[in-house]
Amino acid sequence: MEIDRSPVSTTVIERKELEQRNIRQIDQALAQVEGVIAIRSKGPSDNDFGLGLRGFAGRGGQSRTLILVDGQPVNNSYIGNVNWSMFAVSEMERVEIARGPFSSLYGGNAMGGVVNLITRPVEKRQLEVFGQYGSRETTNYSLRAADRFFGKLGASIGYSRFQTGGYAPQEILRPAVSTTGGIPVTGVQPWMTATGGMTYQVGMRGRNWFNQEALRARGEYSLTPRMFLTMQYMRQSRLDGYDAYTTSLRDGAGQPVDSGTAVFLDGGITRRLTISPSQFLGTPTGGLLHIYQVQLLSTLTSQWNLRIAAGVNQSPSDWYVTPGASATLTGGPGNFVNQANRAIYGNAQLSGKSLLLGAETRQDRASITGQAVSNYALRSDPAAADSAARGQSLNQSGYVQYQRDLEKLHIVAGGRWDYWRTYDGGNLTGLHAPLNTYPDRTAQAFTGKVAAVYALPGSWIVRGSVGNAFRNPTVYDLYRDLTLSGILYLANPSVNPERLFAYEAGLQRSSTSGYGLEATYYVNRVSSLIYRTTDFEADPAGRIRRLTNAGLSRTRGVELATRQRVFSWLRLRQSYTFADAVITENPLLPATVGRRVPYVPRHTAAYVATAAKGRWSGVWAGRYVGSFYASDTNLDTTRGVPGSFNPFFEMDVTMAAQLTKSLSLQISADNLLDRRYYQSFLAQGRSVFAGFRWRM
């Protein structure tokens, strides 16, 4: 069924748009789509917040949005998130975004919706080279070759590399007390905290550099005129770190100070703070991901098609290293944490004109280990593990979907049964501590969805749907206990799956002249919300945070999208999203009831203007993201300070010229107005890039 007649809210971003907008990381392409919440707090290397749909955002939103690559789930097995910096844009054919619950077809994680990354097929002989250079020593290049042989065999191979010298996004902040005794210094800058307190800047972290590399090989073969086989392998890696830091403190002789006890005047009051080189150091991270896929497509009869798909996601390393208290810029002790994941996936699907039947299985395995290292910079001489968690899960399901056309009415109804088992769960919480093991658990879920679209006169349609969804707890939710900044975060081996019930209604109009309008109203209600609450009974100081099913949340939202073809060479698209996401029940922390869900802006808006005439083309895009909260009690109300999340508007522009049939040149500017705002970290300013694309 065409997108314009679909009974669900769907958007497709084609490869042409990815190229025209100079998209370097795939989540950038989704940021202008209605219903999408895309947050990047410190440039290319960031993966803390990611992307979510329909009121699911921030660190938890990732695991509540299902991400697919050619239909294969790629949410990681440990925490359920996706590192968007891993995917190579050069190998993407299009991105499909379906908003709303889809557990009835796809199972767990599909609470806010589904994003499917469709990779490039092998269509013809092609050689493509792309190169780009820009601000902050950024280089971005890719090579791709494809060909078809003997009328049956197709093969392609692609390689890409993206790297940047980065920028210094983070102020070094320290608390201070009113007292004397220490080295008198100057250069201290006072800041308010996001919650209204006071803190003091003593320097800046070094530039946050980033490298990403990707390789993809694909093969296609027509076994018979009715049977088609595809195989592909993707290897994606990333690495980031920090250059030398800068201290702003100076002693009486004008020499820099980065250690010891310092005193300074703050409005006539003498204050004291303690600093060490380790407080200026960043946290390097890295990761490696392998994706293996095979699909068999067969036309059985004129009415029935068969699709069999299988794949493996293997991530042997997803790590970070934290410098220890005595570490310096050149080295010293630290703590190395490595996460390993593996997911095995299989799906068999039989589809006819009106009926779709399928069965799916997924086996996930994840582990994480923390251990001391003698040199954080080299990650050398690891000691025995002092913290660890592991677990496996098996999910088996069967699903059915039926659709029926009744003249002007189109109905789609589907249901799915999922059986989930977690096993081999365990953790340890101290050096030489015994491994704690936990019993196996099982759960079942039946999810369903009914959607309908009705054609009205004048190219108008109305549509509506009602459905439910779920998310099983991850290894992190079940077994990972850890201490960060003096706070003990406790997992919960007994936590239950989250449940969602949702409904929506929409009005849509499309015309052959290029004008369109779409408006959607939806409501999401989440029960058994997996939530972390402070246990004041166990620790009155509030240093223990327990994971539990702690209540209910509700999101009411409106999504608006319009498009116009003003001239044959000019297309416009606008979108607006309203999302009112609040906690409606939480007996363990009543102060959160009625508060907004963290990381969900109430208002977002975006536009894209695309012009193409003769050899010239250009894209002018912008988006506004309203303010939101990082805390569940919504106490972080101070804006414009480190750690806060400010409303912002950003504008991007790209211009391209087709010099010959094979060669084009491109220049672009991100954040053209050089807006500086905080998304926890200070956003990078204007970035300018120039490059070329050559095709044969």
C-alpha cells in the first residue's frame, strides 16, 4: 500500500535526500521528522541520548524504539540502545520510520515505533567515490564498487571513514566552600548549576576527537526466476578520546595550576576548592560491531511469497575507560569497562494478498566487566574483575496480519504471541567477590493492533489505530549493579516487562500537484514502567538507586506535517510535534507524579526546503527543539548553564553543482547562525564542509 494511503504514521527518507542534505550520521536525517526526538549533546562522538519516537527519548528512549537493518533488529543485547555513530551513511538506500506501537508485528522494543535502515542493493555496474573536508580537521570519505554478472549475480563492496579533531565541549567544574588555606589563584569562573546551586569552572576538557570506520560487502544471486538470495557483512568501528586539557587557574607568578588546594575571591568571600589532573581528563570510548545477514526471497505462487531471514549481531567490544584519582594526562591507573553482545536472529514469513504469517526467534547474550588497569591511556595490565554482569535471553514468537479492502475502507489487523526466557544471569560487585547467580525467568505477551483508513472526497483520508506493545527488561536492568560518583545503582532480577496501550487518529490529504497535509493525535499509556527510584529507607543520604516497576506514564501528542511543491524546482516540507509526556503514578517517589518525563521536549518544529534547477541544487533546513528536563522531579530549571538542556534553533545549508555527468561539488554549513547553547554540553558552533562526489 502507498505511504499516502497507509493506516499508520510513516515517513521515508530516500538516498537522494541523504546526499542533498550532506548527512554524515544517520540520526541527523531523522531529526526533521515529526514525532522523532533526536538529541546529540556533544557532536559526532555522542551516544548518551540518541533517538526516540513518540515521547520515548533520552537514555531510556533508545531501548523503546526498535531499530532494524534490512529488517534485522540491531538494538544491543546489554541495554537495548543503538550507537548511531557506527552506521555508514554511504551504504544506506533509504530510512523508513513507522511511528506508534508495532509489537504486534515486531515484538519487543517497538513501543514508540520502528526505524528500518535499508541498505543499498546491487542494481548495475557502478563506481562511486566521495570525499569531504571541513571544520575542526574533519575528513569524511567513502568508496563503493558494484557490478552484476551473468544476469544472476550481483556484488558490491563499500568502505567509509569519518574522523574529526573535535572541539572542547565540557567545562571542568568543582564545588567550593567558604574557608581559607591554600594557593591563592585567579581565573575561577562561577556558574549556577541546572538545579540552582553554585559551582566553579577551573578549566576546559581537551578537544573530543572521533574516528569511525565501516566496511560492507553484499552479494545477491537469482537462484531461479522465482527465488532470490542475498548475503551481506557489515563491520563498523568507532573510537574517541580527548586532547590535552586547559586549566584557567593561575598562581601569583602567573603559572598554571591544575592540582592541590586553591583559594580565590568570590564577591568578597574567600572560597577554597581542591583539584587534581584526573578531574580534567575525559573518558575515552570505543566499539566494534559485526553484522551478518542472509535472506531468501521466493515467489511460491501468483498469490504467495516466502521470506526467510537470518542474521547475527556480534559486538566483542563496546568499552570505556575512566582515569583514576591519581591519573595524569600522560597516564596512570584507571578502570576499564568492556561490554560484549551477541544476538542471533531468524525469521520466516509467508505473505499473500491479504494474509501474512510468520515466526521469529532471537537469542541474546550480553556481559559487562569492570577491572582496574595500570595505565588508562593504554588500557594495559588489567587486574581481576571487580564488577561484572552477564545474562542471556531467548525470545520466540509467532505472528499474523490480515488486511482487507472494502471499496473506500482499508483495514489491517494483526496479533503476535511472544515467549521470553532469561537465563544464565549473574553479577559480582567487588574484587574477588563470589559470582551471584539468579534463577531463570519466563514471561509471555500477546500484542495486537487494528488500523484502518477511510477515503473521503477531495483526496482526504482519515485513519485510526489501537494497539499494545511491550519491552522486556535487559541484562542491564536485571543484573548490573554499579557505583558512579558515590551513588550505588542496583539492578532488579525480578523486574517485569513494561506494557504500553496506545491509540491514534489522523487526517491526511495528498495531491498529484505536490501538496500534502498530515495531522495525527495519539495517546500512549505505559504501565509497569521500569524506573529507578531513590531508597531513602536503606540510605537516608539518598545514595542508593533501585530499579523497579514504579508506576505509570502517559503521553498525549500531536504531529503535523505539510509539504508543498511551489515550483517545479522547489519543494518545501514542514513539521511540528507536541508531546505532553508525564508520570501519572509512582508510589515510590510521589514527587514525580504530574512531572514531565525526562528528555522529552514538549515542542519541536522543523522545515526542509529543497531546490534543484539545471546543474544547481540546494537544501535549507532548520529545526527548533524546546526545553526539557533531565531529572524526574523536574528541578533542573536553570537554563544556559553546563548540564542544562536549553531550547535551541539550528539552521543548516547545503549547495551542490553538477559539473559533469560524473562529477559534482558540494559545500555545506551546519549551525549556520553559530548558535551556542547547552544540551548538557555546550553545542559546537558553525561547521563548514566542502567535498566532491564522482560516479561512473
